[in-house]
Amino acid sequence: MTNKDLLKIAEEFGTPVYVYDAESIKEQYEKLTSSFSKKTRFFYAAKSLTNINILKYVKSIGANLDCVSINEVKLGLKAGFEPKQVLFTPNCVDITEIEEAMKLGVHINIDNISILEQFGNKYGDSYPIFVRINPHIFAGGNYKISTGHIDSKFGISIHQLRHIERIMQSTNINVEGLHMHTGSEIKDADVFLQGLEIMLDLSVHFPNLKYLDMGSGFKVPYQDDDIETDVDQLGKKVTKALTAFAKETGKNFELWFEPGKFLVSKSGHFLVKANVIKHTTATTFVGVNSGFNHLIRPMFYDAYHKIENLSHPNGPERIYTVVGNICETDTFAWDRKLNEVKEGDILVFRNAGAYGFEMSSNFNSRLKPAEVLFINGKAHLIRKRDEFEDLLKNQIEVL
Ligand SMILES: *Cc1c(COP(=O)(O)O)cnc(C)c1O
């Protein structure tokens, strides 16, 4: 997909619009599958981008699905995933949501002692489950996206192993998998290996274990000098560790990963229009027809998204602060060099596939953007832009 294709899409479907390039998702997926052993399975983390067409597409290229809510599970099944291709990894849900997932026949991952006990008491060994472990590894680019640290609400602490064992003994609960997900954007691949070693050490306590799920944390480059997780290197190291373990113990576990960002971040291009160029005494602002209600990552995580001027890619470079139209601090980028921006120009935010549309809202009573899938050289509208009526949907007028 070229910049010309993007400009055409902006013209045809208007802005703001999220555009996803199917080819890029496939390339990323193949990077993973070619780096790990054939037995390794990849569960696309649905929460990064749940448009039903994206779910169908990742299924068509061979991925499985990781879901964090029962509705993601239902979306996945609707998209055609078999129940056994779906893993449900919720946090802080009650037993009824777990039971709903059980009825749907998906793999279930339990992440606290309370539910583990309730589930074991009720169902014993009749439905195998995963246990989410918190290994207390500090990883991830940012405190808000790091999930494995000591204060994290995720997982059952490795120090509670004895408690898990007691529940297994007293309820017969059947643990078929161990899971950990230590955070997003792990820079150092050795963190995964450290995690794997912990899982392998733990595995001897779980006689029915078949699966080791390493979660995600695969990093993608947002800036030019950023790195992408070297999955090829990682694949080699992980295979080596697993082979050594198998030799020593005779145990062969199936390895799972749950990439979200790695699969879809790069595929996404968010197109906006420059509404206003505003010179103040200190700064030149580009005010665009969007805001953190459409792409919250810069305001929420201090995330960096590359921005380019698609309409005038060859103009002289100038320094801008790119802001949105929300009535609150709403800055996409500070002091950013862009080819001179004129009012009406189309700008693109790169790497907008993951946690872009997915975290959008109607704040300020603004409408959510449209979504377009570019596949086999053609652009398809896969979500209509919100309309005014959508703002009133579900509201009940009593006055
Ligand atoms: C969010 C999440 C992922 C995906 O993380 P990425 O950084 O997008 O790859 C995987 N597994 C679980 C349990 C998650 O909550």
C-alpha cells in the first residue's frame, strides 16, 4: 500500500479514517511463524484491534485468538474461530463470565486464587484450565503497560505456588497450561527467556501440563531508531531452551504466544486533515480534525507516532506541534519536523493499527472515525463513520 493509495482513500472515504493494510499483518505473522518451531502457536490479542474483518483475516492466515472479555470471545467465534483456537484471559471477572466461556468451549485462563478455588470446587477436573502466573519480572516500556511487576493486579504470584498446589490437591482442578504476560514493548528479548525458565521450573508442579503461554510483549518500532523484537533470535534461543528441557525431563510442551501490537500496529495508518495552522509567539500548531478521542496513545502513554504530510511530501521542513480538537490538553506530537503543512493537507499517523480505533471514544460528542481495510489492491470500508444519531443511541429521554 502506497501513500498514493492512502490519499485516494482519504478522498473516497473522508477523514479521519483508520486504514489497515492486510499484507502487512501477514508479513508480521510470517515473521513469527518462520522464527519458531512448527509446534508454536500464536494467539492474536484481539483487544488491539477487534474489527470483525481483522479477526477473520488473522484467522485466514492461521492465527488463533486471545480474548480478555467474553464479548471478544463471542466476536472471535462469530468470526469463525473454533473454540479450541480461542484462549480467554480475563482479569477481575466474576465466575459467571468464566462459566459463559466454559459453555462456549474455549480455553480458560484463571488469574487469581479466589476464582481458581471457586472453579475447582464447582467443576473439579471436568474442564481443564490455564493458570496465569505473575513471575514478578519488571518488563515493558511504560509503567501503565507493564503487568508483571510486584504491584501488578495481574496473575497469581509465583510465591503463591503452594496455595495453587493446595487447590489442585483438594479440588482436583486440571491445569493444562501455564500463562504469563509481563507487559507490552519488552525491549530485551532475554526477558522472555527469563520468563520461560521460570515457567519450566514451575512445570514440574503441574502433572497434566501441555501448554506454556508466554503472552506477548513483542515490540514494534515507532521511531526510526527504534528496534523491533528480534523474533528470529528469540525463536532460536527459545527452541534451544525447550529442547534442552525435553532432553533432561522427557517433557515436550507446546509453546504459545499472544502478539497484538506485533501483528497489527504497523498495518494501521490513521489519516486526518489539517484544519488550522496557528502561529503563537512560541509555537506553530497544526490543529487536525481528530483528537485523543480517536488516538489516545500519545496522551495516555506518551506514545510516539510518526506523522507525515501526505499532501505536500516535498515542502520545506518546519517544526510543528500537532494537536487535536478536544477541549482539554490534546497533543499528538511536540516539536515535530513535518514538510510544510497547509490547511486542508492530509496527514498520516503511522503504526496506528494497535490500540488506535480500539481505544477511541465519543468524548466531546465527536464522532468515531471510519475504518478501511486495504486488501489485494482494493480499499473496503469496514466500519462506517459514526453519525449524529449514534450519540443518542441508548440514551433515554425522560425530560
Ligand atoms: C494486551 C495483551 C496481549 C497483547 O499485548 P501486545 O503488546 O499488544 O502484543 C497479550 N496477552 C494478554 C493477556 C494481554 O492482555
